[in-house]
Amino acid sequence: MSIKQVAKEAGVSIATVSRYLNSPEHVREKTRLKVQEAIDKTGFSRNALARNFRRGKTSLVMVVLSAVGDPFFSGVMRGIWRVARREGYSILISETQFNTTGFNEYADMVFSKQADGIILLASISPFMRDGGAGSSALERRADGTVPPVVIGCETVTPELSHFPSVRVDNIGAAREAAGHLIDLGHKRIAFISGAHDSLLTSDRERGYRAAMEDAGLPVAEGWVQEGQLSIDGARRATRELLALESRPSAIFCATDEMALGAMHEIRAHGLEIPGDISIIGFDDMRYAATASPPLTTIAQPAEEIGEHTMERLCRAMRGDDIGAEPEVVPHRLVLRSSTAPPRE
Amino acid sequence: MSIKQVAKEAGVSIATVSRYLNSPEHVREKTRLKVQEAIDKTGFSRNALARNFRRGKTSLVMVVLSAVGDPFFSGVMRGIWRVARREGYSILISETQFNTTGFNEYADMVFSKQADGIILLASISPFMRDGGAGSSALERRADGTVPPVVIGCETVTPELSHFPSVRVDNIGAAREAAGHLIDLGHKRIAFISGAHDSLLTSDRERGYRAAMEDAGLPVAEGWVQEGQLSIDGARRATRELLALESRPSAIFCATDEMALGAMHEIRAHGLEIPGDISIIGFDDMRYAATASPPLTTIAQPAEEIGEHTMERLCRAMRGDDIGAEPEVVPHRLVLRSSTAPPRE
DNA sequence: CCATGTTATGTAAACGTTTACAATTAACAT
DNA sequence: ATGTTAATTGTAAACGTTTACATAACATGG
């Protein structure tokens, strides 16, 4: 079962077996054969627990996301996996969903050697939730050590700005999305954001507001609604929007997920898309194209984001200094059929 | 940094510190205070690597699924997480997507202590891909040890039938779905399956065929198409179906994902759903309700499946004998607007 | 104050690797 | 042969915990 048995079986020392496993080129052909034979015979498989312990690394990377089900994240994940596999890492996933795990609890994971590094894809609180077990990683950085963390596709709060990120230019992209509606001739444009504390959508809201301002258009009372990043939330938000006396002729949803909800609600009211109301989303997730009508949206290069994020993290884990600058990847406006000039 | 430093700082032995961490009730109040103080002062956080090594368990469970993005799986994951968190496990996720990792490579993960147990949500090959590094877990079972594995929502091949599963009655449910179409008066009913080697959908196909046979309806040449479990695959399959001279008036898709693709293709041909063609899916994933028209489908209790699977695995990891019987959870036909009586 | 039982703490071994260093062997030129 | 160097193998310590066992401290009742 253990290296020791194999050594005995092969008539060599445990060091030789270990070497055979780690650098076979350093053991003589003849010995190699003996050892391999012993391994086959004993059915040995090296204890990863002991190995990782001895080497002081877990070979695990923790990925924190808000919802596994999100089709956009799944693209990012695929990119992460690709390089993880190449670099010999396994991926540990944590969903923040309802619980309010703070940043420090994740940082602690690397200090307590549960993972070698962390990728943050979700908005998490930069502060620890009170009552934590006396561990405060953010402060412990005083030791000089910063846990290897990379933030993918997420706006960074000032407190977390020590860490690098890989993302799209959310403000610019949102500006472009709103700009598209403005170019079509829309004047009454609403915005469905995430939650008020979601960093993810706050930059997009900023872009929306900037575009409106640039065009000299007002953002009327009630035109910015929270959609909770969910389908149902977006339906509620849309209902509010449709009840407004200055009902918008176009809605910019901060995520495709919410756009789907909005479209559903609009149809439920017997209105047409894009005839009565235009809709534009953000993410270009898998189901955007099969929506009816197919959804106009901003595409993010999900896999690329994943790959770059993981690559950067790998460098950080190797000990390289990767700085704290955000890496901006290109977005793209994807024109489909959910947007059109306003009717009037 | 280590327990040793804390011990020195607190003026106690390392055993006491360890006990303080694992069973504080066994250390005197006064000592507890000293130790806690020392921990705070040194900023100690216990090395999980060493701990797991010593205890011989990883506290990790590997979940194998075909695609993270699948909204149905994400429901299952949520259930798994809930009990994982409660039982102190973290979740390692592996996506089979393109690579053909076989069962043995996963079984090896528990023998090599990379994970304590495995949950299989995807169809994987029961055999090892050749060229594996001399490890054959399936044979090593001769040692009497069976790695703790539970199969969720998946039909089991004979080779894997040593392992328990938690799933819906796929045959019965598919029968019900096809039956619904038959009850509506459809006679020409097509079926879009997964891949030919996908265990997932083969039972559903069986149910479909059984229902057709029961009703004395023929399954004409070309009425069963492979949709590759993907949107695009389903679009291609649907295209084939629409080109048939005996064009079906209803299509039963083995998954909602494919149903979305089918609907998209049908609309692209200028046909109406359910007017010209009825569609029924399977899974009741999140986006089924927001499709246009909302999709009639078979709902599976995703979270419940996840919970039960994980619970059973926990028992297995604890060493209990959990048998190999499948646990069948209830499904439910969800009537929405994508099905209607045939026009003629 | 002693005997006794209970509870708290310390000592030291163990878990299965990896790896620095020492020791041996092989290879080769003299 | 003999020395010199390089390649291979062995010895043993180390990694940070947990835990069985031994010991010490304390409390209780006589």
C-alpha cells in the first residue's frame, strides 16, 4: 500500500522508489524495472495526502462564484480548467449564493493550506463576517505575504485592489450597449441592475448613465430597477417598469439572465419585442441566441477570461510578482433581433 | 505559524494545543484562555494539509459532471453543497466534456487519497482508457474495498451496477411525456436523444418507444435523431426531422437544453409552436419557463437528488454499507404551452 | 492527611512522503 | 591495478498534525 512495501518488494530503499516516481531518469534502467514490477504487484498508488503535505502545496485552486448554474461562468470555468489541467491543478468550487462568506475566510483557505490560490468570480464582502474564528487574513498581510488571488470578470472594491483582475471594460461596454439603443432612436431607456451591493453591475450602471448623459437624455425616476441577478427578480423589475407612466421604450439588462426574465414578463403583458420594447443584455450566454427573439447583447470572451485568470494565478502561485493591474479583455456588441428603432 | 509556536507561546505542550483545537471541552478553562491568546498573538491557522494527512482523509468529494453550465446540474450541485457544508466536505468538480476519462481514473482518486468519495453525474466509461499508469481500481476491488461512489441521476451500466444511484424513473417519466403527446392526439411523434453512447438518454428513449408501442403507433424511419445533448446538435436533428416526408407533429426531446435548440430551429423555419409542432422536454431547467412558448417538460427534483446522493455518499464514506440499490425520486409532468393537439 | 478516582496535561510515536547528504557503485582514463 | 569523476542508491531527518499512553494535578470522601 505504501512506498515502503514497494521498496521491500523491489529490494531497494524507499528513496529510490520515491525517485522513480518523481524523476525516473535518475534511476538506472535495471532498477526502474524492478520498481515498476513491485508497484504492479502491490497495486500501489501514491498517497497524495502525504505527498502534498510534504511538498507543502495542495495542488488545489479554489474558485468562488455566485452561482454554478450561470452559463456565463461555465464558459469561464472551462478556460480555467484547461490551464488547470495543464498545470496540474484541481479545482475546488464554492458557491456564494446565499451565505455571506467574506474575503478573509477565503484568504484563510490558502493560509491554512486548503488551497494554493483563489479565483474570485463573485462579489464577496471584502470584510470578514463578524464572529469569525479569530483569523484575519487581510490584516495578516502585514507579514508581507499576500495570498495568491486573482479576480476574474469582476469590479474590484478599493479594499481588494491589491489583487489583480481579468475582465472586460464594463463601463465602456455598457456605454456601448446603451449607445446602441440611443443610436436606434430610443430616448426612454431603462436599466435593470443586479443587487444594490453587487459590484458586478455597478460599473455597467455607470456606463449606462454615462451614455445617457452623453446623449443629453434624462434618466427618469424609476428607470433603474434592481433585478437581483435572477430571472424572477428581473420579471418584478420589468413589471415596475411597465407600470411607469413614462414607460421606457427600451431596457438594458445588466445580464442576459435578467434579460430573459424581462422578455418573459413583457410577453406576458401582451407586448412585442422589439416592436413595443427593445431589450439588450450583457454576457452573450448560451441561451441568448435561442431566445425569441434572439437577444442582442454584449459578448464577453468567457473562456479567454478563464484562461488568463488561471494563468496569472499560476504565476502568482509560483511566486512571481504579477502586480495588481487589471487585464482588460475585449468585448463585442452582438446584434440580434431584440432591438429595433422605437415605434413612435 | 505552527502548533509548536503556539505551544511555546502559551507555555503548554503541543498536545494541549491540538486538543484545544479539536475538543476544547477537554482542556481547562484557564489553559484555554492561554492557548487562545497565543493563537491570536501568533496568527496561527492550522495546517489542513498536515491535519488531513494525519487523519487519513481529505474532506474532499469529487463530483464528475458532463458540463458545469447545465442548469439542471446546478440544481443538483446546490443540493450536494448543502449537505457537504453540513458534513464538513468541500467539493471538487471535474467536467468530462471532451476528455474520455474512465471510471478507473476516478476510482483511483480515492485510492490515492485525492478525494474521500465520488459522485458521478455524467456518463463515463466504466473501463479505463488504455495507457493508464498501471492502476486498475476496478480490479483492485479484489482487495475487498469498494471506493465510495454514488451515481446521481444517471442510468447505470452493468459494470457500474455495484454502485448505488439516486435518480428519477427515466423510463416511466419518458413514457409519461410521450403519453402526454399521444393523449393530445399526436400520432407522428419524434424523439431527439443524446449521443448514441450516452446512458443518460437511452432509458428515456426506451420509455418513448414503450409508449409508442402501447398506443400501437409506429416509430417511423428517421424519427429518432441524435441531438448530442447540445443546442446545436438538437437544431441539426430538428432540421432532419422537418425535412422528413412523414414530418412529425410533435417532438419529445430528451433534455430541455435540446428542446430549446429544437424550438429555435422550428421558429427559424417559420413554423409555430405548438400550432404546427408540439415540443416536450425533460429536466424542467430554469430557462424552460422563460422559453417562448413556455416549455412543457418533465420536472426532476434536482436539489433533492443532490441531497440524497450526497447523504448516501456520506454514509458510505463513514463506512456504512449503503447497498447498491437505486433510489428513485419522484418526477412530475409540468404542463406549459409548448404542447397542444395536432392541427389536422 | 491519605487513598481514590477523575480530569488535565505532557511525552513521544506515528502517518507516507520528499530530499539533503553520505555512501556506494560504475565508468573510464591513466 | 589505481585514482578520479560521475551516476546511482541508501540513510535519516523533516514536514505539522493527532493520539495512545503515561504522568501529573486536582477534587472528593473518609
